[in-house]
Amino acid sequence: MIMRRVLFAFLLVCICNPAWATKIILPATQDNTLYESGSGLFSNGSGQHMFAGVPNEPVRRRAVIAFKNIDDEIPEDATITSAKLHLHLSRETSDATIIRLYRLTSDWGEGASQAQPPENTGTNAEPGDATWIHTNWPNFEWTNAGGDYQEEPSAAELVDGVGNYTFGSSAEMTADVQLWLDKPAQNYGWIIIAGENFLTEKRFDTRENEIENFRPVLEVTYSRTGTGYDYSGPWFDPNLDGEGYLVFQTPEGWLFYYFGYSPDQTFLWLVSELVTLEDLVPGVSFELPMLIGEPGTFTAPAPSTELKTYGTLSVTFDTCTSGEFVLDGLYGVKTSDAIKIIGVDGTICEDPEP
């Protein structure tokens, strides 16, 4: 039992790292400006700029932006952990102003309208454009002129001077992106609103801007641990002493470590190759090639060039806390009816429906 306790303590140290996370950068898929007008005739769907605030005449501008590629780029079972909107301010006619993001609750469009520089007055709306009155000109309208959006802002940022600005990450923005991932039909994006008293107008660059680095992007970090079907953690067979497996289910594939002893009681350390799976079906086995080498240390790990082929590991998960591991290699076949002792910090275990 002493050997098992030492090994178990070692594995707990190994899994104390944060959950696996992936960061991606998404370009905007549409953006536009709503220019206040009782007729709703003005837009700038294909312009290089979008506006928020009030210029030297008392009419409001509000920018709208969406990232409708979220569910195409992020796995549907992901947990969103961070969301940041990056915008470039290219012109201003006002002092420092608080800019707020609000989640939109109605869908809207981007047409072919393109205002003349500097674009602050807009131009005649084209079919499909969002305007102050319309979600899609000329046939569909907002419930509320100027856009339909949540009452509470998702983020706010003090904007003062030309340059780059980042909104978030906030709990509200993270929740917005999670909603859009889980329910793509409700992904309408955000409306960008400045203080709407006198002289607050700010001009941001759009996805059509000729300078690629000035175009808006959404930075999203997500994790797939903490969701259902998580198998990461240390696994042990209660009938076998001093050995076990460490499982990492990562966004890039599966990685298994074996810690135990060879028949002559020398320490045995194995690592699998990284294997990707289209689907994992409970009760159906999958196989990983296993490699052998000296274990090394955290400061001096074993070089991958020194690893050699050991054999294969066949894994069958009955549930996300029980399964069978069959190790077949240089020292014969070893079968372990294993259970998961503890999961990665912050994860849960939900077995798939039969």
C-alpha cells in the first residue's frame, strides 16, 4: 500500500494544472450603423466605419456588430471561459466617453450601402440593411426604434483617443457568447452605445476596413473539461497495487500515462501517442500506441526522441468513472478494471445517455 500512496500522491501533483483551454480569434461577420431618423432611410452596411454617440447635431448613432460564426468554430459542448471584443477607434469629435455593449434581442442585417468619407452621415439604405427603424430595410422593423437590446450592459469601456480598445472579458459577455454557442438562433450580436448627450460621437472601424489589423475581432477562450463526458484524471484498479493510469482528454486529442512496475519490480513509465476520436461510445473500445522511456523530471523531461515503441493500450469506458484498460506490450498483457479516483479541478462527470 505504501507504493500505491506514493504513486497516487505523484498523480495528484500532475493534475493540479488548470483545465485545458483553447483561445481563438473570430472576425466579425456583419456590422453596421443605425443613424437616428424618423424615416429609417439611412445606413452604412458596407462602409469602412461604424459610429456610436452624438455629433454636433442632436441625432444619435449606434453601432451593431455580430459574430455568427461562433457555433462553426467552437465545439458545441464547450464551456466559454472568456470573451473579449477588440475594436479600433479611428476618429473622434468628443472628449472621453463611456461606451457600452448591450446584447441584441432581434436579428438585423448588413446590406450594400456605403457612405462617402468620413461616413458619419450615412447614406441611403440598401435591401437588407439595418437602420434606426428597420432590422432589415425596407420590410422588417425593430420593436423599439434604435434597436432591441437587453436593459443591462454586457461591458463598458472608457474611450478617449484614437487607438485600440478591448471590451471585457466580463461575466456578462462570457454568458452572451455561451448563449450564442448553445442557441445559435439567438446570436444577434451586440449594439454599441456611447453616452447620448451632446458631442459624444466615436468612429470605430468595421470588418470592411482596408487595414486588416483595424477590423473588429472577438477573442474567445473555451474549455471542454468541466462539461459532460469528461474522463480526465487518475484511474486505478483496486485489485492492483502501485500502478495506475493518468488520462488527459484535451481539445487536441487523448493522452494516457501508465505508472507501474515491470516484472522485475523496476519502475515502468509509459506514455501514449496523442489520439483523436470522432466519437466515444461507452462500451466500445479504442486503441492507443504506447511508448516507453525513462520518466525524467519536471525540469528535465525525457526527450521524445528517446521514447521507443512498447505496445498498445485498449481502453473501454463503461461510464465516465469506470472502465477496462488492457495494456499489451513487452511484458505481456495486463488487464485493469479501473475506476477514476478524482477528476480535474472544476470538472463534472455526466455519463452519456444509453
